[in-house]
Amino acid sequence: MPFSSVFLSDVVKEFNLEIVYDSGDIDKRRICVADVTRPGLQLAGYYDHFGPDRMQVMGNMEHAYLEHLTSVGRKKSIQALFEKEIPCLILTRNHEAHPEVIEAAKELCIPILRTSGSTSEFTSSLVKYLNLELAPRISMHGVLVEVNGEGILILGESGVGKSETALEIVKRGHRLIADDQVEIRRVSETTLVGRAPEVIRHLIEIRGIGILDVKELYGVSSVKMQEGIDFVINLELWDEKKTYDRMGLTDETTEILGIKVPSITIPVGPGRNLAIIVEAAAINYRVKKMGYNAAQKLVSRVFPGGNIT
């Protein structure tokens, strides 16, 4: 699991931030913590339990507090904050930076950024963005598609038909997120999000044809940038010696980044339309989440007492 970080320049680009003071190294500064701090207590001189590696966001209250101070007091207060070597200072609501703030930023090489958004909305969006970008991640060989609102991760050995299945799923009106390589991030204790590496985004490889651009062939409605992973389908070549689940009473899971995701195994053989099977599996999974299980319904009809032995 690689160490995650995001460049400050990417944050500037994502939120269209105005650069009030450029320290000259914005494209080299890395943000490694998803937490954000409003430095009200720090401006007042309290630094116990302060995290200097967090982005600092100043809103109405912090700005009003600095207005209340004398010029000497402002310089002392902001210089103490900047001496902690914070990644940057972001001003919200288009607040003007005090001359003392600009002066301290130049002395200690701290970039100052600005946004027109409100403090609470901007902070919420920033934390959400950082949680996604800094989440633990892994790359898996597979295909990620969205079928009827469910994120379906299709796994299997090379040549089993994952890409061909994904292509037919797209033709049936669903959406492709990633083919061949899926970047998976754990954004919370229960949620996985998958996306394609930028270099192969919207592309799909079909043996005998080559590389296809799904977005260009089927339109923007056929692709999606990212999707939560709700269900895993493992494709494997049919093994006559293996007994496959014919009822659907057994609950399988596939563990990814410490999260157990519901899954099933589908044997691949001649004459089996995998796209329709995957589509049916996705709908069946959604129905199960709503409380209906066709297999259990059949068991209750055949064995009213609930004993199937």
C-alpha cells in the first residue's frame, strides 16, 4: 500500500484557488494529512496538540480577531503560526490578507491562497477531496462497471473475458469506469472507490480489435470517472470437477483493503452470455439489499418448516 500525498498545486487547481502569495514551491509542497485546521486558538497563542502538517483555513472569526489586534500584535501572532512550517494558509470569503500576514509569509516562505467560498462549505469540500486523494489504495487487475447504480468489480485471470463482458455491458446502457487496471481507494471504514489510471481512462482492450475509446464510440453517458465498489464478480473457466453454487444461499465475500465486499463466482463456458449474467447478478444483489432473497423464498416454499436437511 503506497504512501499517499497530494501536491498543493493540485489542490489549487481543484478548487480554483487564487494565489495571494506564491512561495515558489507550490508545485513541490505535499499535503499528507486529510485534516484541516482553523487556527483561532493558535492565533491567540495556544499551540498544545497543534498539527503543523495540516492546511490552515482562516474565516470570518480569525480575520476579525486579527483586525482586533495592533499591527505589532498581528505580526507576532501570524509569525508564530508560520514558524510552525504549515503547508499553506487559505483565506475564505475573499478576505484581504493583512500586510503583516504577507510580510510574514515572505519571510518564512508560506504560500497564501484565497477562495470566495464560505468557510464551512469550503472546508467540508476540502476534507472530502483530501480523504479521497489520501485514502489507502491498491491497484487490481480487473474491470469496474456501473450496472443499475451498483459498482461491479469484475475479477478473473487474463483471457477469461472481462473486457468483452464490459463492452457488452456498456452497449446495454451501463457505464465503464476502468478496464484492465482498477485503482481502488478505501475512503472510509466501509467504503471502497475505484477509478481508472489517467493514462488508460475510458479505454478498453479487445483482443483481435485492439484499443477502443468507449467515450468516443458510445458517448459521455457510457463512462464514469469513479464509482463505489458494491459487489465483486469473480469469473473463472468452467471446471467440471468443481461444484458451483446453484441456489445462492451461501454468502461469499472478497476482502479488499481490509473491507469485505459481497461477491459471487461465475463459471465461464461456451454459450453463457456473461453480460446478461452480470446484469442479472447486479439487480439480484440490489434486490437482496432491499430485503428480498429469491433462494430463501424457494426454500420456504419447498420446506415450510425451514429444515432443508
